[in-house]
Amino acid sequence: MSLMYTREQSAMIQLVQKMMENEVKPYVPEADKTGKCPRELYRYAFQMGLHMAEIPKEYGGVGLSYESAAVIFEEVAKVDAGYALGLVCTFVALRNVILAGTKEQAAYFAERIKEGGFACFALTEAGAGSDPAAMRATAEYDPETNEYILNAQKTFITNGAWADIYVVFARTDTAAGSRGISAFLVEREAPGKIVIGREEDKMGLRLSNTVDVTFRNVRVPADRRIGKEGDGFKLAMRALNLSRPFLAVLAVGIMQRALDESMRYAMNRSQFDHPIIDFQMVQQMLADMAIRLETSRCLVNNTMRMMDAGVDVQKDGAITKTFVTDAGQKVVADAVQIFGGYGYNRDYPVEKLMRDMKAFQITEGTNQIQRMTIASCLKQEYGKGGKRR
Ligand SMILES: Cc1cc2nc3c(=O)[nH]c(=O)nc-3n(C[C@H](O)[C@H](O)[C@H](O)COP(=O)(O)OP(=O)(O)OC[C@H]3O[C@@H](n4cnc5c(N)ncnc54)[C@H](O)[C@@H]3O)c2cc1C
């Protein structure tokens, strides 16, 4: 079983597969070892416009539907999910500005990254992870210059060292809780100081760039505020609703790779004079991997189609991210099990999949927080006197 692809989607899959196999895959083992991905490795992805895959053509993007973007990003993640994450974070940050900013802001942002640039989404702070409303970053308005003075210490920022544009969240009102947060579009060269911290030595997704970014007295013109003052928290939550399903896409890519590698291994590895695929307990693991993969892919596809239809996916995106990344965790653990002792060895491909997968249960809201969101949506739905469907 697999999704039915359109002719256009099949053609795109082939193109992306070829690019990833030839231009990226050969460099992945070394980059995974060192934790440093050369920016040059993104050259072909930029040329294909993958960093602007679902951005409308009027902004210079490829103009894919969410559904089609998901299909091709599964292919990217099959080769390396950390590499894919750098591209996804870029278009998600831009999408955020298209949805909540002005046309000028979106056009300016798009123009800056069109030929090959990164963007990032800077929300998390050391003391404000699951609870971003506790953030301390401030943006103080200076009426004399019509600018905001931004001071923020953001942590775990994907693309932080590479970005040309940062979408940064900070308090414009220190007494108003989540309603006192605003969003800003900040350029790399903005006056003031933007300090990039050391690269995080992550267990997985080692091709993605993750750093602390500190903004010291950075001056941001008032017309670079995204939306109204105080709307930043709502805006961040809406952006995350749209980007979480893409984490599930990357998890599906990892699962497919885990199944491919496990099938190949199980058919070639013999014990007791039989290929291990002949043993029922190995078959059970493989069948369960396929069940988790295909159900996850269908769930992702459905959520993407809801997003294409403009439906609010706060609950469905949380369900998708949680189900798929939890299922994915079991799939990669089974892949290591099928490889036996070799699965535990860095010379074989599956231990990396386990390291990469783990991040998706944590980032963009942990799966515990997602369950709280799902329950809160359910409470609201049922509180209105009946369930939705
Ligand atoms: C690879 C990677 C990339 C990232 N990229 C970005 C990025 O680009 N931009 C960005 O802004 N951030 C980014 N993050 C940060 C990420 O979103 C946070 O790590 C995440 O939201 C969790 O916050 P925390 O790490 O502070 O954990 P904490 O909030 O300290 O949570 C610790 C544990 O407590 C649990 N917990 C906390 N509160 C509750 C509760 N109320 N009920 C039950 N359990 C709870 C959590 O589920 C978790 O298990 C990234 C993180 C990683 C790992």
C-alpha cells in the first residue's frame, strides 16, 4: 500500500530522489560524524527551490500545495532529516510572514532568500521552552526613531548561524503575559549586535544547524513588526500548527528508510541456515514497521489536505505530530533490533535513524505538550454541546 501520487508528484519525487542520492547522500556520513554540514550542500536544493517549496509563485516560490510539498520532503528526509529540517524551517518562517505580515514584508523576505538563503523562527529561550509565554526577550519602542530595540537570548534555534532573516518573538509589554508578546522580522545586518553561539552538539539531526542567538540592542524599524503589538503569541502558535505536520513528514521519511534498510538486511542476513526474514518474530517486526509507516503516511496526507483546504489544524496537527513521531520511535528501534549487534554499530545506517527520530518527539512542542493541546481542543469541542464529526 502507498499513497496514490499524481503524475506531477511522481515526477517531482524522481527529481528530488536523484538530487538527494547524487548530491547530498555521499556527504552525509562525514557531516553526521562532525556535526557540521557545509552550506554548499544546499546548493542544488536552493536551485530546485526546495526552501520555498510551498510558497506561492507570486513570491518566487515553487507554489506547491502542502500535500505535494509533504510528498517531496519525505524523499529529502529519507536521505537526511536534519538536512530537510533546515529547508522546512525556512519556508515555515516565510509562510508565517505571508499569513500575518504585510505584502511588502513577505515580498521583501522572499526576495532575500529566493536565490538561496535560510530563515529561522526564534521563540525558545533557556527558561521558556514548553512555556514560551514565560519569555524574557524585550522589544522596547523608541518613538524618536520609530524603531524597536530588541534584546533577546534565544536558544536551540534551527538555522540560527545561517539565517539571513530571523522571525523573533519578544515582549513589547512586560506586564501583559502572553498578550504582551510581538513578532519581528529581523535582518542579519540589523544595527546592533547579533551574537551566534556555539553549534549544539546534538545526538541526531547533526546536519541541521542549531545554535543560541543573542540580540543585543538590535534596532528593528517599526514597519518590520509582524502583525499588531501583542499578537505575537497567537501568531507563533498559528505558525507552529502549520509546521508540526512537516515534522511528521520528516519522521515518515525516516521510517521509510528504516523499513527499506531492514528489509534489505533481513533478506540477506542468514542465521540457522535461513535468511532471518524467514523467522516469524522478525516478520512481525517488519510487518509492524510497515503498519506504522503506512498509517502515519495516510495521517500526514490527510492533515496536509486539511491545511490546503484552509482548515484550522491545531488539534489535527498535534495528533499527527504526536502519533507519527511516537510510532516512528518504535519503527527505528525495531530497525536496530533487526540488525542485531550491527544495528548498534555506527558503520551501519540504522542507529543514525534512531538518533535523528528522537528530536521530533521534543521539538515544536514536546509530545506531552501536544497531548495537553489535543485534550484542551477536545474539551472545547465537547463543551460546545457535541463533537465535531
Ligand atoms: C533539534 C531541535 C531544534 C529546535 N529548533 C527550534 C527552533 O528553530 N526555534 C525555536 O524557537 N525552538 C527550537 N527548539 C526548541 C524546542 O521547541 C524546545 O526544546 C521544546 O519546546 C521543549 O522545551 P525545553 O527543551 O525547554 O523542555 P522543557 O519545557 O523544559 O520540558 C522538559 C520536559 O518536561 C515536560 N513538560 C514541560 N511542561 C510540562 C507540562 N505542563 N506538562 C507535562 N509535561 C511537561 C516536557 O514534555 C519535557 O518532557 C528546538 C529543539 C530541538 C531539540
